[in-house]
Amino acid sequence: MRFWSTWIPSYIQRSVARYNERLQSKINRTPQFTPDNLKLYTNSVRLKVERLEKELSFSWKYPSATSGLEATLQG
């Protein structure tokens, strides 16, 4: 299942989900996404990592998203 982009405005996402729900019910299928579960697909999660670094002495292999992306593209 693909997740929707957080860059698509939420009013458009809800509208498409409602349309999809109506369409799927007309053909007697269970919709894959509905306005109710749309939030699960579009939520963004942020993680505070300061405690990992301080309390557990966690060190990052790639300290930034840029360095991680560069390593991924090179490898």
C-alpha cells in the first residue's frame, strides 16, 4: 500500500477518500482508504533524538539526512 504525500492538501485527500469510499461501495468492495483511516496514512512522525544521544551515547552512522542520502546513492 502506498502512503499519500503530506504535500497534498488535506482537504483534497479527504475529498478523494470520500469519493473512493462511495465508488467502492457501489461495486461492493471494501475501500482501501476512507476518511476515517486516512489520518493513519498521512500522519508524519517526528522523533526527538537528543535523549538517545545523551543517555545512551548513541552515535549516528549518518548524522544528517543529506549524508545518508549521499551514501545510499553512492553505494
